[in-house]
Amino acid sequence: MAQAGELPAFKVRGQWRFSRADIDAWIGQQKRTTQDHLDEDQQ
């Protein structure tokens, strides 16, 4: 997912690195997106 640009990450000397704050924000955004889709399906 990081390589595809779907997950916030960056490379340092060929190793993927993840910022905890970026991942936490990404998770929150995923939860909101999922909830929005669930709400739309219920209408």
C-alpha cells in the first residue's frame, strides 16, 4: 500500500518509514470514509 501511494510513507535508504501521526490521521480518514459509505447504503 505504501509503494502504491495508498498509505502515507517515505523511504530511507530503501526501507519504508511511517510517521505515527500520519498513520493515525490516515486511519481516522479511513474510518470516516467507511462510515460515510455505510450511511449512504442505509439510505
